[in-house]
Amino acid sequence: DLDKAEKALADLKAQLSAANGKLDVLEDLTEKYEELISSWTATTPAIRAFIQEEINPVYDEMLAAINSGYVDGVSAEDVLNEKMDLVIWALRSADLTAVRAELEKNKEEFNDLRLDLTLDAMIEEVKKDGVTYDPDDKPGIDACEDYLANHPVLQNNVLQKRGLKSCDLPENWNLKHPEIIESIHREYLDAGANIITTNTFGVNCLKHDNYDELIVSAVNCAKNAVKDYDDGFVAFDIGPLGKFLEPIGDLPFETAVEVFAKNIRVAQRCGVDLVIIETFTDCYETKAAVLAAKENSDLPIFVTNVYDENGKMLTGASIEAMVAMLEGLGVAALGTNCSLGPDKMINIIERFSKCSSLPIIANPNAGLPVMVNGKTTYTLNARDFASSVLKLAESGANILGGCCGTEPDYIKELVDATRSIPIRNRDDKNLSVVTSYSKAVNIGESPILIGERINPTGKPKLKEALKKGDIEYILEQGLTQSDAGAHILDVNVGMNEINQKEMMKKIVYEIQSVSDIPLQIDAEDPEVIETALRMYNGKAMINSVNGKEESMSEIFPIV
């Protein structure tokens, strides 16, 4: 089996050499690589975990950096070749220490490339503003990319036209120039917008010690603007934290929930009308933000995620998986924003329409970004943008707006273009769907196979593994069932000799770190079920409920 796996990887490497940088070929080869990983049966869970948890995230981040334009001098083919060399080495190695060291070395060398280029870009923008740059005060890669991500030139931010400098962040103007923030809100309301979003996209306690002060001022600016309009509403805007959650990154799930919760609590006190969670690229971080909003406010929640042309988020979630999870969490509306122009969103909105029972949001960019005289602009003018978004309304979108590049005149044209379009009421799809962080299983279309090997009843070896905390053995049971064709894995740790709540959390976390198969949470104790569901990445299935009134009254509220 190892020989076959190594030969298959060698064949993929040969095909990479002939790809000549064609992205569609590279994406196809990447899919074949992932199929290989999931089909290997000779590898141990430790090696699988190493590939999935350590090698894959590092090289996924490299590819994302290449695609974003932050890196020059290295190609996607180079990165994928290097990745496959490490995988082959891991397969053949009895000790992963040397492989891990090589992985760290490759990561460090790549980040040096990223740092040089992002630092150069940052310095150029700082120089334009007449700010002196000290070469001895060299920031790290995260600081550089955080600076560029928030840079108004890259966002075509209307604040730049009002004098925002490159060395400042847009949210700081909530305190420095609240009158300008308020006037911009009024421009969008005058254009016909019904909802304006607070200038809080980049605000959180990880970046700003005075996050609460920034939020209060931002909400006041928006509320002052809408008070003169009969149909104006204020949405509290929440953006991603800029860090991946565990196991992909190093940010604990509950820490993320609390960071978002701090923002929500301030916004709730200030009296906003709704919460909009936007531009998230990860299923797990999206869930953290929604939980924070549900647990700390009674506000309607809108969620828009970023999808590529194939309807996938950065960390792999499909539209169908996100719809199932978000409807299960009780959001008020959902959809997509950023990433694509309106013409590229039609297929995505059509997929939302097929599976969602909620109002659908479409907030596209003004086409694709292009550089003109050293500044970022967009390929669609206001009229062309409105004409394209009209097609999204016809495809099923109920709530329309704009993201990058869409200034007030874009919204005015959009309002005029869609004025006569009747509101499309959503119909209840009545779908029963279970998901992981990326995969959706629709129950009712065909027989669904549930793997029941992770259940100690009648299994002495599993009982012993649970007592000893032998996670490797437990994972092996799950992966074997997945390889055999199970659609869902049952997880039951019902033993009096162990802390069931902690063991359930650990096993769910570990399985989701190495497998994308949805899970069934199986426990008699409602607290164990609730604990597992809270930290589960996706929408799990629930076992151990019967028709007795006591059972239903305990379990159904958790569902």
C-alpha cells in the first residue's frame, strides 16, 4: 500500500511539472492529492494526523499567500511539489522528528519571502503619506499583512477620499472624525439604502484596547445618521479576527466566542437594530461569532461568508453545509459578500435558493480589482454593477448591497434598477441535513450509513482505550469506518469510569482534526450532548432521545 501511495504521488508530481501554472490543472491535482490522503489504509493515525494537521495547513497557507499576490519568486507548483515530497517522507519515516524539522524550515523560508514583499508594499504606501520609515524597526509578517489588509488603497475605501492616511486604520476615525463617518452614512441613506453598517469591521479586543470606545462612537455616528430617515436601520458590523481557530490555527474556540461577545455586549447596550457578521472564510469562526451574538443579544443576525466560484469557503465549507449550520443556529438571513463580482455570484445565489429557507443576502464587489495609476479600482461602473446585481435578485436574492468598491452612487443605481422587482418570499425547504465543517449529508435522499464502532457497549478494547485515553486507537476506529463508506460517525463514550463530558469533547475535537465526516453525538446525559454540540464544527446529528416526555423535554431544547 505504501508503494502504491508513493507511486501515485510521484505520478502527481510528474503532472505538476506539465501543468505550467494553469490554475484549473493545479486545482484538479490538489483534489486528487486529497483523495489519495483519504484513501490510504496502511498509514497509522499518527501519520495521518501529521499530514492533515501539520503539513496540510502550512502548505494551504502558502498557496493562499501565492494566490493573494503577497509572494513572488515561488509558484504553486513549487509549493505542491515540496508538500508531496514531505508527505512521501512522512509515509516512509519511522520517526517524524526530522520531517517536522524540515516542515518548519520550509515554512520559515517561505515566510521570509512573504515578509520581504509585504514589507516592501507597506513601506511604499507609508512613504506616499510622507511618513518616515525606520528600517531597524522591522515588523513581523502578521503585522505587515494586517496593515495591508486594512489599507484603504487596497479596499478603495471612501475614507481615503476624505483624507485617511495609510498609517491610520478606518475605525480610528470613529473617534477622530465622527462627523465624516456620519456624513458617509447619510450619503448611503440618501442613495436609498435601508440598512447601514457601523464602521466596526476591524474592531476587536485583540487589536484595540479601546474597542468599546470605538464601538460606542461608531454606533452613535450611524444612529445620528438614520434618525432623520423613516426606513433606516443600523447593523452592527462584525468582521473576522484575522486568526485561524484551532486545530488549523492557534486561537481556541471559546476565546473567539468571548472576543466576539465583548463586541456584541457593547453594541446591544448602544441600541443597534441588527448584527451583520460578514466576510468570514471559515465555518468554525462563523459559528463562534453567531453563538456570541445569540448568547449576548436578542438582535436579528445576518451572516454573509466569502465563497470562491465553486461555492467553497477558504477552509472547505460548501454552501449547503453553511446553510444547514446557520439555519440550525437560528440566524435571520444568510448569503455571501466580497470575493467576487455580481456576474460570478449567480451560480452561488442559485445554490442558496435551492437549499435555504431564509432570506438570501448578496453583497458583491464592484467587479474585479485592477491597478490604475498606482491605485486599486474596480472593473464595473455603478450602472453595470446595478444591472448585474439585478440578475442576482432574479436568481433568488432578497437583500442586496455592495462590498469592495461600491460607493453611494452604486447603491443609488442598484435601488433604481431593482425598484420594480417583487419581493420573493422564501419557501420552507424542509430538509434534514447533518454537516461537518465542510461536508453536508442530506437525510432522506438515499440510505445513510452510520458507523457505530466508537461505542463502548460490548467492545472491551474500546473500553480500555477510553480508560487509558488512547486517542490513536479511537481515531483508528473512526477512520476505518470512514474508509469503508460510512456517511456519519457515531461517538459514544458512555462509561462511568471516565469523565464523559471531557472525553466527548476530546474525541469530537480529534476526529474533526483528521476527518471531514459528520458526527452523531450519542449520550444519555444532556450536558454531555450540549457540551459536544457547542464545540462541534458544523451541525451534528443527535442520538439517545426517545418518545418519553422527559427525554424530549431535555434534548429538544438543546437541538
